[in-house]
Amino acid sequence: MIQHDQKIYTAEDYWKLPEGERAELIDGQFYDMAPPGFVHQKLVSELHNRLMNHVKANGGGCEVIPAPFAVNLNADDRKWVEPDISVICDKEKLSERSCEGAPDFVIEVVSPSSRKMDYTMKTSLYSEAGVREYWIVDSLKRRTTVYRFEEDVAPIVFPFEADIVVGIYKNLDINVGKLLE
């Protein structure tokens, strides 16, 4: 953790972080981000490619952006996160340096240092901010937890070997296990 104290940090502090220093700003507190491992990056790369190929093949208007890319969840100056993958369909939310508001679809690939954050804090943040769909891809447990917040249903846990229909793209399914082959 970079700093976790009584001071409330803002976007100004976030954008002043030293070059190469990655952190997320949640409710005015900084949480540092450990460098990702090989399996994490392979999954992010494969998922990004799968989503990008689908968008391009179907003439979609959404942008698929991998980390590092800043997302100001509530456009409120105190919640800056870097999802592993953000799908943003409202291009008015995009600026040169960030997304101002909730992406439509977010994927987080769990790392040992991000487990608690991805499963608890970010689930709540993404739900409250208006993210339509959130996937937690957990290579250690070989499962993907899918939240479809706009449907207001319980999360569904899929083993890596299962085909998962992407909720915002009903004609796309992803088998996470096959991405690792």
C-alpha cells in the first residue's frame, strides 16, 4: 500500500504519482498495485483479443481497453481504478487519459495481491457505479465469477472449462480454459 492514512487524496494526487508507479484511488485512499505475473498477463491479453476481435467483426461501437488505463468510476475525483479490461460503449466518457464514469463491462484477473480487493471492494464499487457486467477471472481457483448487475441476479460461478456468454454481447461466448492452452 502506498499510503493509507487520515489524509483524503484526490485526482490531483493520483495524477502526481511518480512515472511507473501504479495505484488505485478508492474513497480518497491509495492502494498500490503489484506487478502482474505471466498467467495474469496471458489471460488479460487473450481476453482483450477475444473481445476486440468480436467488436471489430460485428461493427461494434465499444472500446476495449486493457490496463493500465485510468477509470474514474463516478466521475467524482475520489475513485480511480485500473481494471484489467474495460469495455466502454459510451465514447463520451473517454478522454485522452481516462474514462470518466462506469465502463459497461469490466474484467479483473485475480492476482495474489488483488484477491480481496477484486472479490469485495471492487464488486461493490462496480455495482454502485453502474457497471453492467463484471467478471472476476481467478486462475488459482480456475473459475470465473460473473456479475450481471443490470439483471439484479446473484453472481454465477463458472469453471474455466465452461463457455460463458458475455452478457453485453449475447452472441459471444468465452471459454477461459481454452485461452490458456
